[in-house]
Amino acid sequence: MKTHTNGFQCYRCGTRQASDFAGYNCPVCGGNLEVTYEWPRIKPVPGWWKEEARGDIFRYAALLPVTHLEWASPLQVGMTPLYSAPRLGALAGLNRLYVKDDGQNPSASFKDRAGAVALVRARETGATVLCGASTGNAGSSMACLAASVGMPCVIFVPEKAPTAKIAQLLVFGATVLAVQGTYDDAFDLCMEVCDRRGWFNRNTGHNPFTREGKKTAAFELFEQLGRVPDWVAVSSGDGNILSGLWKGFRDLKDAGIADRLPKMLCVQSDQSNAIATTVRRVADSGERDWGRVAISPVSATTVADSISVDVPRDGLAAVRAVIESGGAALTVLDEAILAAIPELARASGVFAEPAAACAWAGVRAAASTGLIHSEETVVCLCTGNGLKDVSSARKVAGEPVSIAANVDAAMWATDALG
């Protein structure tokens, strides 16, 4: 399969690198890189998706930076369902709400998209060991995909990562290093070890190919809806999912496939709000020299572990996505995130972990202030299945009704249902 990639460009200073550049970050300023393309003059790009080829993200191979699809995982990544959610939307006065359930990916997380493309890239470069740092989802995703092709995988996690996510990592056979510290400590340690050992580094933001996998959700939304939505709501920690979705929509427009772009809604916990704070500062100042924009770290303590980040590793790209899309960034309380779990489940049938439910909490808040209007088409991205963090769900799900083992007790307990 031919790829139209022509190199890399730095998000911070704009410096370009050729397509054979073997590094991860900009050699000039150290900023994160994005993969760039030179699309054919014939528009739209011919064969941008091929349903008969694969039923996963590699149906969009013409818009991706990898060529050896025979090295992809045999697991189906992507093509997750997009549900119309009228009852959920009614709770916020929205008539055109959709929920994209990426908890149905192989490892029950959106992160499989990033891992799938990173895996092919790793094999194309001759890598022998895959490595990454994670609060759980990115790591369990990489471990899952690595196991599907028999590659060794080493994952650094903060010691307090949720038990279910640690279990996934271990079941898939990864070497798991539980770091006595935060996700940011695990990230920095992983970076150092990868440098010393020469391992393929899958780390979010640092590896530009993770963004290329995540952008495929934008392609699916366009295909499933038949148009570009008005808003896409994304919960954010490192910012890589948000920047990936925005890049996907930009690629669709640049390739002549879509004729417009959506507004991106970045939703963060108020206990992990580095990106939202920076967006507000940049919007107020009018600053557009991205080399001058600094993202101040925070001390993240949110219950939504997947978005609990002190230093957003793809923060600048996420800030740019919000500003360039004409979107918005907002924060919600942890109490609202937890309350969103049963609300999302009971009104749409989608069970989300806290970080995924955060997106719905943000949509609700945005609708209540008039930021999102009732007739706009809104997609709420559910990034991870609720079984990833059952303990959080149990805090807000209520308790079962305890009854005696006889029919009279059961009848009494269900009288209200008729």
C-alpha cells in the first residue's frame, strides 16, 4: 500500500524533517512532531477507505503512514459503534447527540488505535522490544497487541494504577514495572530506559505515530455519520487523543474528502487541568506564536486515573487543536465525572470508566451554558470500558436490594415495576 507521508513537522517551532527521520522529537527545539502528507492532486484521495480490505482502522491505509499491513495485529482495532443517544441528549437539551463507544476495542480502550499503528511502525523499523509508560490503558493496549504478534513488551506504570488495568498487563504477558511515584515519574523513567536500551518507545505524544492511530476515529465518525459533526467532545489528560482527532479531521479536509472541520471540546477534571488552563490563557492573550506557549504543570489528583497527568505530554498539540478548531476547553468536578458513569449507562447503554464518562460530564456542562446548542450534532467519545475501574462505578451505582430467598420477598421488592 502506498503512503502519502512526506515527513514530519514540529508543533512548537515548525521545523520540518524528511520522511526517513528516525528520531521521535524535533532535533531543533525538542518539541513533539506530527506526521505530514503530500496528498495527490486528484481530490478526494482515491481509495481513501476500502471496506473489502480489512474491517478495522487499516481500511484507511491510504491516509496512514505505514505500508506493511501484513505486520499489523490480527485483532480488529477500530470500527467501533456510533450510537444515536436521544434519551441521553434529552438530559442536556441536545437533539443530535451520538456516543462513540471505543470501549469495544480489543483491550477495551481507545488506545488500541495508537498501539495498532505504533506496532506496524515498530516492526517496519526492525524493533525487537516494545516499551511505554501508562496509567494503565495505553500499556494494556500495547501489551494486548504485542501478545497478538508475539513481541516482548515492557510497560512502566504508577504503582497506584487500577488493579483491573494491572491485571490486563500481566495476563497479556508484559513485563510490568510498577514505579513508586506518579504517571509522570513512570514516563520519565521509561524515556531514560528506552534511550539506553534502544527499545521502540510508544510513549504518548513523544511518538508521533500514536497520534496517527488515534486520528482514525475521525475517519470513522465521518464515514458513520456521512458528514463532519459540529462538536467532538474528548476527555483529556496528555492531550494526545484530542490532538489525534483534530489531525484526522484536518487530514480529511486537506485530502479533499471533507469540506469542513468540527469544533473540539476538551474536557478535563478540575483536579488535572493543565490543558484547559492554558487554552483559556492563550485565548485571552491572543497568542499564536506556538514557540512561546508554555503549559504549566499541575499536581493531578483526579479520580479519573486515565487523565490524571501533571505534565501533558502532548499538551501543546491539544491546545492548538482547541484554538484552531474554534472549540473550547472546560473542567468538571470529580463528583460530576462519577455521576456521569451511571447517567451515561442508564440513558445510552454504554458503560464508561471515569475518564471516558468525563466527556459526557463536559458535554452536559457545555450545553447548560449555551456553548453547545440544541440542534448541533455532537459526538461524545467514550474512550474506555467501565470494567477498567469497577471500584469507581461501585461508588455511584447504588446497592442491590437484599431479600429473603422466597417469591413473596421478590414480589414485594419489585412492586414498583408493576
